[in-house]
Amino acid sequence: MPPPSSYPDLPTLADSVRLDDDGVHLLDRRVFPFEHRWVRARTVEEVATAIEDMVTQSSGPYFAVLGGMVLAAREAAGRADARERLGAAAERLIATRPTNDQPRKAVTWVLDEVDRGRTDLLTAAETGAREGERDYRRRCAEMGRAAAALLGPDARVLTHCWGDLYLLGVVQAALEAGNRLRFVCTETRPYLQGARLTAESLAEMGVEATLVTDAMPASLMREGSVDALVTASDRVSMDGHVINKVGTLQLATAARAFGVPFHALCHAPDRNSPTGADVPIEYRDGSEVCHALGHRTAGPRVRGLYPAFDITDPHLVTTVVTDRGAYRPDEVGDYWQR
């Protein structure tokens, strides 16, 4: 069934990972939107490398991991050690983005279905992957409705490296409610995800998007040009710490200083992370900071440092928005009581 006419056009990134007979095809986000180039990963290792090399980002790794697990099942089917091979593939794929808990959720969908033993291994893996994708998209829609309810009509929303399907869910829900949001997008160095991915996706959906450098938001908040800070999150701990793309902490600090609410989106808090200190922070090659879009932006004697994520303390977060509604940071544990 086509989406209602009140919905925006689906952005390209809403369908940027596809499983086919010859492998997992990933739209290369490193060159999007200037090029629409697809990368084919034929093995689990090629899927893992593509994730680590930032071919796919945001929601993409979740779907890539689902596809990677199906590739692993194709390779392992009929072997005596098939389950062990699937387990090894799962660990390899989880390790690609250690800060984000979505890869672990993706492999769990597949392994749980395999372990039920209701069908052969490959059929079970394919079923688990389909159910995992359906669940992810449903959660994004539910979370979008909960987030949109926190934003007023014509709200001016500041974002930072916001996930594509999370973004789609919020925009769709706002339009359903008769609200048209306006967005201010940080460029999000060093990969410029905000400039190339978030802002472009909003533009594709017909939503007003204004790009600013990473240094501008505090000034905009001070002058009253922002009504809310809304970001995705790579993980939320059980005590309400928000782990997200590096730069989120400074935005949240500025938002607190100038009375701007900060809403962090996640499907669910991570029960395996009691505190923010329990979440591993991925450090990427510092040379990535010295480059932009493939060109070096710093002199040859300059070194870079790149912690890819940071941890925002609960007192800086107004609400954590999940697929079961919005919670204060000190109440996120209640999510699992429902």
C-alpha cells in the first residue's frame, strides 16, 4: 500500500541496504548524495569491512548485519559446525561498531530464529532477518510518534548526525499531526553526515533544512533560533546516559545553558549497560579528522584524534524517547517493566 499523500517522499537512505542472491548491496554513504554508488559485499567479512569503512552508517549497519547473517547461513548450511560458524559471524559483525548496540540486536533476531529449530538453518536465518527488519521499521515509526508529540507546531529542531529512519518517523508523525517542522542540521565532522545525509534526506522529504557548521549551535540557541535539540543515540545506558556521535555532549551542554530541551531517541535502553561507563567508545583512525571528502585539510605534520562517540550525562537530557514513549533519564529502567 502506498503511503498516504500527507506523508513525505521516502528518502533514498530509507532503503540503502539490500540483500540479493549475489550478496548484500550497500549504497555508499561516503559519496552520497554526489554519487549513487552501490558496493556489493559477497561474504560476511566483506560486510564487516564495509561497515568499518563507513560505506554504510546510521541505520545502515543494522540492516547490513541482518544481511550478513543470511550470507553466513548460506555459507554454513549443511555443515556439521553450522551453528558455530553462525556464532563466529555474529561476533565479527557485532565488533564492527562496538559503541552501537544495534548490530547485537540484529544478530539476535537471526540466531534466536535459528535456535528455535522450526525450519532448516537458511530458512530460519532468512525469517529472522525479515522479522528483524520489520521490527526495526515498526519501532522507528512508534518512536517518531512519541518524539513528534514533544515538539510544537512549526518547531525549529536542531539535529546532529541524526539517523535516517528515526528522522523519517518523526517527520511523518509530525505531518500526521498537522505540524511542519523546520530543521537546523550540523555538518557533523569529519564525515559530514549531517550535511550530506541528514540535510539531504530532509530535502528529499520536502522539509526545510538549514545547514550550520558544528561551531554555530550555541550561538543560535542563545539568540532563540532553536526550539529543541533532537538526536538519535547509538546507545542509552540504564542510568540515562546518552551515547551518540561525538559533539552531542557539547550540544546538550549548550542546550541546558540556554533552556532548550534535549530529546534523545533510541528504540530501548540497553539492559547490558548499567551505566555510561559500561559502554565502549570507538576510537577511529585520527587521520580521518585531518580529511574531508577524501581531501586532506590539515598539514602533513599534524596528527588527528577521533573518538567517534561521546557520553552525555543524564542531567543534560530532557527526555529519552523510545518506541514505548518518552521517559525522563532517571526513569528509563521503567521501559523494561512494561
